[in-house]
Amino acid sequence: MRMIVPALKQYTPPVLAIVLFLMAWSFGAKQIDTSLGQVPGPAMVLEQARILWQEHVTEREKAKAFYERQPTISYTGKPTYVDQILTSLKTVFMGFVIASLVALPIGIICGLSKTVMRALNPLIQVFKPVSPLAWLPIVTMVVSAVYATNSAWMPKSFLISAITVSLCSLWATLINTALGVASVNTDYINVARVLQLSPLKKTFKVLLPATLPLIFTGLRISLGVGWMVLIASEMLAQNPGLGKFIWDEFQNGSSQSLAKIMVAVFTIGLIGFVLDRIMVELQKRVSYEGYAA
């Protein structure tokens, strides 16, 4: 009984907030009519989510039956809602990896050298606030000119979205890494100098372990920004993914379209929350604080 009471105190506020939100949503939805009909309430959105999942299950069954009849031919059915989610996840992962591979080394160099930081800081401050809507046409033209082939394993649309995500999301990781490296305790640097560690060993044994909390803060922000940027770029460029799903439903204009768009909104939010929690758990497992806890 003593263990149940603290648990109830911990979970009561969020549960109460969710219940109040659903009640306000259900009441407010009945008061608003749009060109597509009444704003869908929680029950209608949940029903559309069930329908979208059932469509995915049906499509997978069709694909399985097709492969059993013709195993040598690729099944080209319509992408389902779940397929769109997986496409967006693959794209944001690719963009996040590219951004991290660029931002981490540059951030370390900027943190080690005040001269380099002063030189790059104007460029960082200029490019950091640029919208993905501005980057997208530039990236599209450059990728179309350089990447002539459109292979199945890496389609041009996938590459365009991934690079756009990278350009918009790398700045938080770069700045936090530079700040973390620059603020490393000088005693650690002196010990590395006394032990005559090579620059590579100094980076991996001294600098990175000491700056992991700040680095992961930057990575978490970058991943969140990348996820938001991806949806906008998919919507504008009509690349496969959740963004295109939302735009297609908006253009469709059926009575169920608004409910499907709201399903996508909640999906985007929940996936963003899960991605952030994954980064938190990863930080706990690789940082000193995580082992100490």
C-alpha cells in the first residue's frame, strides 16, 4: 500500500491533464464547422487510426499472397500509413547521422581553437536560422545536378529530404559540442598533456567523456529539429512520408481527411516523444552520470 500511494501521486497529474484535454477537445470540436465538416473529436480520430491500421494489414496480406504466386516479381502496391511512417523514420535517421558526422568534428575543433570558433561563428549565426523551406529548392537543384541516377536503394527524393534535415539540424549539436569542449576542466587537459596523449586519444579519452552531457543535449535538440523539418520538407517537395500523407489528405478534401490529418499530428508528436526518450536512455548508458546512477 505504501508503494501504491507514491505511484498514484506521480501519475495522477499527467492522467488528469490528458482527461481534461480530451474533454476540452471533445466539447470544442462540436462547436466548429469547417469546409470539410465538423472538427473531428477524439472518438472519430481514434476510429480513423483503426481504419488506417486495418488498411495496412490488408495491404500486407495482399503483398504476401502476391509473393506466394509470383516470388520473382516485386509487389508495387500503394504505400500504407505505416509505410509512410517508416519512410519518414528512415529519412530522419539518415539526416540525423549526416548532421552528427559533420557537427561533432567541427564542434570539437571549434572548442579546441578560439581562432577557428571566431572564424566560423559568423557562418554559424547566418545559416542557423535559415528555414527548411529556403534550403529545399537549393538542395533539390544541387542533388538533381550531382545525383543523376535514381537508384532504388537510395531514391533522389529520400536524399533531398535527408540533406535538408541535416542542414537544419546540425547547428545545435555543433554549438553544444564546441561549448562542451571549450568548458572542459583544465586539469583534465593538463593530465592529458603530462601523459603525452595523442590528439586522437585526447579526444576520445578526455574531451568526449567530459562533454557527453552537453553533446547529448545538442543531439536531442538536433533530432527534434530534424523531425520537424522533415515533415515540412516532405509536404513541400511531395516526397514520400508523413508530410506527403498530410498534404494528400488536405488536397483530398473528403469528410474523413481532417480526422486522418489529426491522426498524423498525434503520430508525429508521439514519435518525437519516443525519439527524445531514446536519446535520454542512450545518454544514461554511455555517460558517467548514467553509470553512477
